Amino acid sequence: MNSSYTRFREVRFFGSLDGLRALSIVGVIWFHSWWSTPYYPTLASLPVLRQGEWGVHIFFAISGFLITTLLLREQNRSGTISIRDFYIRRSLRIWPLYYATVAIYAVIMLTFQRGSGRAHTFFHYLPGFLTYTYTLTPLVPRLPSKCPSLFNQAIPSVSIVRPSPLLPFSRSPVPHIPTSKDL
């Protein structure tokens, strides 16, 4: 087997992705922090300041890479992928922080924004936030920003719906890709 691939499989933490992850998060926060301010028209006229949405795309690509890597490792280790176990692990990793964030935001709305339009909107959509279905409501005009979470939820299930040797995490065996050593 290719020594580069062997080294890749042994890596448990991709430290170089932390920098990309940080940049993507800063981009998303920047983009959302001025979106609804009176400065929006001025800031939107500067092309470099409109690029914060790329943070979502970068984060999406990093998530896809890491999830696919986890699925490939599980398949290599056990010969198959447990979709149920995958979703349990992802839920235990994501939901605690997600629900803590929603709870903190609810406290902020009750403490500092009580009676405001922002608080009213937040509490109106709180059931969607709590059931993780807010992205499925027609209110969300920026659905592409929600696609990474939808992708993270859907990618492992693709192998159940349509098994394919082209998908490395499908139930069918992963095809051997010849290397120069095979020739």
C-alpha cells in the first residue's frame, strides 16, 4: 500500500486544519455581525468585506473531509460502517454545544431583549431550533449557510439509499485503485 496513504491513515489529529477552521469561523462571524447594521451598504461596497460567506464553504469542505475520513477508517477497521453508531457519535458531539448555545441565547433574549422584535422572532422559532428543523422552514432565505449541517446529517445515509462502489463509504466494497507499485 502507498506509504503516503498509510501515514495519512495513522494521523488522528489534523492540526493544520485548525487554522483553516479558525479563518472560516472568523469569516462567518464577520459576515453575520454587520449583516443587519446601518453600515451594511457601505461595507457591502467593499469586495473583500463581502467574502465572509466563504467561511461557510471552507467549513463545509473541512467537515466533509473529516467525516469521510472517519467513515473510511471505520470501514477499514471493521469492514463495514454502522450508520446508527455514526449518528449517535455525531449527536453526542454536536448536540450538547448546540443546545447550550440555544439556552444561552434564550437567556440573553430574556435578559436584554425582552419585548423586542428580535426576542419575539427568536421565541417564535424556538421550537424549530429545539427540534433542529429550523433550516426546513420557509423563513430561512440563506439556506446555503445551513447546508453543512444538512450535509453532515445526510452524507452517511447516501450509502443506504444508493450503494455505489464510487462512494468510499457505501456498503459495497471499496474498489482498489491501482498505484505505480501495481504496474
